[in-house]
Amino acid sequence: MSVEPRLTATMDMQSAMKKQNQEQTKNIILDSIADGVFTVDEDWRITSFNRAAERITGVPRDQAIGRPCRDIFHSSICETECALGKTMRTGRPIVDLALDIQNAAGRRIPISISTAILSDEDGNVMGGVETFRDLSVVEELRKELQDKYTCEDIVGRSSAMRRIFDILPQIAQSNSTALLEGESGTGKELFARAIHNLSDRRNKPFVIINCGALPDALLESELFGYEAGAFTDARRKKLGRFSLAHGGTIFLDEIGDISPAMQARLLRVLQEGTFEPLGSEKTLTVDARVIAATNKNLAKLVRKGTFREDLYYRINVVRVELPSLRERREDVPLLVDHFLAKFNRLQNKNVPGVSGEAMAVIMAYDYPGNIRELSNIIEHAFVLCQGGLIDAQYLPSPPGNGRTAERSEHPTNATIKAIEAMHIADIIRRCGGNRLAAAQALNMHPSTLYRKVNKLGIELPTKDGRSQKAH
């Protein structure tokens, strides 16, 4: 070989080594950044993907490189107004835009993104670069710092729940006594807290007492307090719940269980706003908004003579009837997602969801214990599930320790298929019609999803969700 070709080969090798070293240096720098960083070429294919991006998305670098960015992020703006696309069209960077993506496990991740054009040394556009920051912890802290129970925390999209959501702010702005009626486990305390937190009293105390859990003597002292020496063990003065709730709200749970004698004492507080602590001759005045709740039909108790009619009309100024879970069955998938997110956060696990078969069993059950029972069922399955989707084998058998309604104990194949079809269609809709994102959320291969769609006769959205180049 002549000198010139050998020299050329050496220079090419040195150039290749230099390029490799530059690439390694670039990766080291990118991996040292706490935020996710990725770059795309002009065809929207990912050309670099740092370690933080792997952590946030759950997608390994070697699986991300070369793929369209929309297949990795499944962002809420991927198919409509891609931020990186806008930057590449206009040349203007975007800074700290808040949005959601879906990670590899199908979990929603709140992030903030910043975009810029990626150019070579001569200023020619080579693609784009985006940095993104995981805001999950920030969102959780913000949620905890806000009022804990508001309409947004009560999960539901059924017509029955929407009707309650519509009137809850108006109820909250009133000082009138409210009565919440509903079966056990329907979330009466949650609604009471929502009313309080939406009201002008939100910065004052919210005091709870379960009237059905205490005998008369204890209930009276808890509600109205007592003076030192009022009885043998009363060594010092104690404020009652009404005094503690002054300026705020008192929640009288299971009010239908109190005795006629206690009903008379309670009626006076509601009518006049006054009471005397046990062992005291001093009359106290209280300003507390009263919210009462019961799992009984108070109107029937009035007709039977076990509940005072005058007290009933005093507390039944604004009445809200909370639907049972079997009356809002379409909310079950949302509640399942809600409880899974809660248990994942509390136990530091990553259970992505439930299988179609498990969802069919969950949907077919009648829930005599309502939302509380559904929560227990999901927690039972969550504890037993070691990874991946919760399958039917992890559910209590039958759900609710044998209290399944007769018609729901053994759902037919037709019922299971119908519920599975509804579940899949709901996931596709929630993914904005993006079939790939839906398959990932369901933890199944896209081809499996397509087969199920055809087999179950699921009507797909007209928008494919992947028709545009986007992030």
C-alpha cells in the first residue's frame, strides 16, 4: 500500500475515533443532567436519549433511539400541537410548558418541557432538542397543600355524580344545614369535607363525630363538653365538638342512630345555636355550620315515630342523596385507577392496572359496601400482585367474601366480553384514539389489541391518534 492511501486511512480512523469520543462525551454530559433530554432529527426520530429520560418514561435508551418521539411519550399534545414541532417551524423556543405524558407502564406523568432547535456549526437545522422535568412530586405536594377534599377529589363522571358536582358549590356557599343520605361506604364524609372546603368557612375547623358509635352519656359530653367536677372522672374542663367547630363546620355522621333524648338536645342547638356543657349553668352560643349524614331513610323513621319530625325538618333543609356504586357502575374503572394510583404511591410499587378479565369481574359485582368495599377489593389484589397487571386470580373469590349478588357470582361469557369491550374502548378514548398508547396502557401487544377490537366489535374513534408528525 502506498503512503497516500495509508495516510488517508489513518486520518479516517482518527476522525472516526474523534467522533466516537465526542459521542461518548456528549452522552456522559447528558446523563449527568437531572432532567430528561432527547434530540430528534428532521424525521422526528430520536437520536439521543439520556438516563433521566429513561427513568421518567420507563423506556430504555436502546429502545428509544431511532423511534418517532410520539411513540415514546404519548403526550396530550402529540397529535394536536406538538411543542417541539412548533419550535422547529417558528424557530422560537418554548420554556416550561406543563403537560402530561404516559410512561411505558401506562401511568400518567406530569412534566414541564422546554424546546430548542438543534443546528450544526453552519447554522443548518438538524432537528430539535427537548428537555423535560418530572413534576409528579411537585403535583403531589401541591395536592397535599391544597384543601384535601374538594370536588376534584371525588371520583366520578356518571350523570348522577355530575348532578351532585353541579350543586355542591351552591350548597357550600350557603349556611343552611345539609343532610347527606346514602348507603354505607358511599363517601358521605368526603362530600361533607368538600362542602366545607368549598365554603367561606374553609379556614376554620371541620369537626367530625360519629353519633351512632357512642352511647347517650358519652355522646352528650362529646358534643357539648363538660365542666370540671361534672362527674366523677371529670378532673378538668373539656370543650365539646360544637365549641371546637365554632366558625367552621360540624359533621354529624349517622344521625339516624341517636336516641329521642339526644334528638331533643340537638334540636335546641340547631334552632337557637345555644347549649350548656354538662355541669355548667352557663349558656354558650355557637356558630357552626351543621352537615348531617345517615344511611337510614329518615322519612320512614319519622313515620315510625323513632325520629323527631321537627328535628328532621330542621336538618333536611338541603338534602343530597348519594348514589350507590351499583347505580354509577360506569365510575368503577375510574375508581379502580384512583385506588391503584393511591396504593402505588403509598407502597412505592408500580402496578399499572387490571386485566380485562379482572375488570369484567370487578364490573359485574354489586358492591353492597359501595366505594369502601371496592377500595378493599383493589387493595387485597394489589397486595397479592407481584408485578404487571392485576389478574382475576388476585381478586377475592368472590369479591366481598361471598356477598356477591346471585346474578353477579358467575358472570356469563357474554357479560365478560361486553365489559371487556367497554373497558378497552374507554382506554382507547382516554388515550385520544392512539392505539399504540392504548395497547401500552392495557399492557398488551398492539397486534393483540387489534385482534380484540375486531373480535369484540369495538367501534374505534374516527381519529387514529397517530396521523400527524408530532412529539
